Amino acid sequence: MQKTPVSGLYPIIDTSIVPKDKITTVAKAIISGGARILQLRAKELQVRDLMEVSLCVKEVTQRAAVTFIINDRVDVALLTGADGVHLGQEDIPLKDARSLLGPDAIIGVSTHNPEEAIEAALAGADYISLGPLFPTKTKEDAHPVRGLAILRAVAKAVKEAAPGKDIPIVAIGGITEETAPEAIASGAAACAVISDILEANDIGAKVASLIKKTA
Ligand code: TZP
Ligand code: MG
């Protein structure tokens, strides 16, 4: 099976902004705007609630053939049939997640510098995120802002470490319609966006305009 390449806009539903009972509605709005991938990032939810909402999001994403990624929880991704998982530097190591989820799962890894990005590339990450690219209020424990020069360095390092593999770099942190084009111009294949989408009055319209800015 061919994995869907990660590119363009990568919306994330974060439970610090969206309450549990609104997650499915927000997922539908994001899909209506044309998103092709969606991540659920639910640091606030107990695992049983996460299971429940993940099954709902899985249903709406699957119906629209949208890739569904779960943050942190390899077990929940496996049990709910999500397409993949997004792992931080302190989460289950990529090789262990891979052995549980199998070769077809999409596994992304958060990185903050070229060294972490090369390690993720060599370990078989399907995409590598770098952040926070710009200042963000969404992640309180975020690393210092990385900026466009580090994004360019990470993109170059990953190309050199895994030549021909074309592993997408996903920029995250402070990305808006205004800042997305410079992230793409600096080597990001995709932009992950939380607050600019979730705080929009019309989520579908916001997603549609962000897709244009990340094309
Ligand atoms: N990782 C680095 S920055 C960030 C995460 C999860 C938060 C991004 O949120 P926003 O609202 O798009 O700046
Ligand atoms: Mg994590």
C-alpha cells in the first residue's frame, strides 16, 4: 500500500482549545475545507475519552479518505485503526512504534534541530516536524523559537541523510496565512496549524485559505 505523502496543510485538533464534545464537529469542518490529513492532539483527555473521540474522528476521516494521525499514543492509534501516530522526543521510540504499527503506518517525529531530524530520518520517520518555527501560545512548554534558518538547515540535513527519500519536513508553531508561505519557501513540505484554524470563526473557510498558502 502506498502511503499518502504529507504535504500542504496539516491541521491539528488540540483539546486545549476544542472541548471533547466538539471534536467531531470540528473534524468535519476541517475536512469540509479540504484538508487531506488531520491530527488529534489530546493532552487533556483521559485515555478512555481519547479512545472514544478517536473512534469518532476515525469514522469521519475514513469516510472522506483523510489521513488520521494520533499524537503520542501508539496504543490508541493501533486500537482505533488510525493511519499513524505523531511522536515527540520523549514518547515511545520510533522503532518500537513501527514494530507495533507496521510498515504502512505513518509515523511522524517532532524535532528541534538538525541532529534530531537526522536521527528520525535514519530511523524511518515518514515525516519530520520542526518547531516552534515562530512564537506560539498553544504549547506552553515549547522549545525556544527555531526560525527559518534552522528550518532550512533541517531540510538540508534530512535531504543529505536520506538522499532520494524525500522525507517531508512539517513546520509547526505560530503558522498563519501570513507566515505559511515563508515556511514553505524555506523547505517545509507542510505546515501544521492549531490556533489559526481552531480559533477561526469559519473553520472550513480558514482551512481552504491555508491550503492555498501552503500549496
Ligand atoms: N509543537 C511545537 S509548537 C506547537 C506544537 C504542538 C503548537 C503550535 O500551535 P499553533 O497554535 O499553530 O502555534
Ligand atoms: Mg508527544
